[in-house]
Amino acid sequence: MSAMFFVVTLLLYLAGTTCSLTYLLRRSETLAKVALVVTGIGFLSHTGALLARMIEAGHVPLTNFHDAMSFFS
């Protein structure tokens, strides 16, 4: 389940980055708002992935390199 959250998170962050870069070229306030909302939803999805991983593992996901890098990202 946590892998699904990470894929969704990656896609949301990619969409947010794309909107942000497009905003730099076109200066559309709508794109800036969309980028902020999509990135915020990506943050919530990332938090959900960490919580799902914590529930699956039974401990805080900081015990190995993969979990620690995900937590600090």
C-alpha cells in the first residue's frame, strides 16, 4: 500500500513541478495556484505513504536508508 502512495506522490510532485515551470514561462496566476495545490496534495500523499509504511513496519520508518531518505525528503 505504501508503494502506491509513493507512486501517487511522485506523479503529484511531477505535475506540481511542471505547472511551476510552465508558470515561469507564461506568468499565469492560475498555473501558480494549481502548482501550489497539486504540490500540497503531493505533500499529503507523502505523509500518507510514511504513515502507511509505519503501520506496515510497526515502527517509525527511520531504521534503514530507504525509509530515512523518504522521511527526510
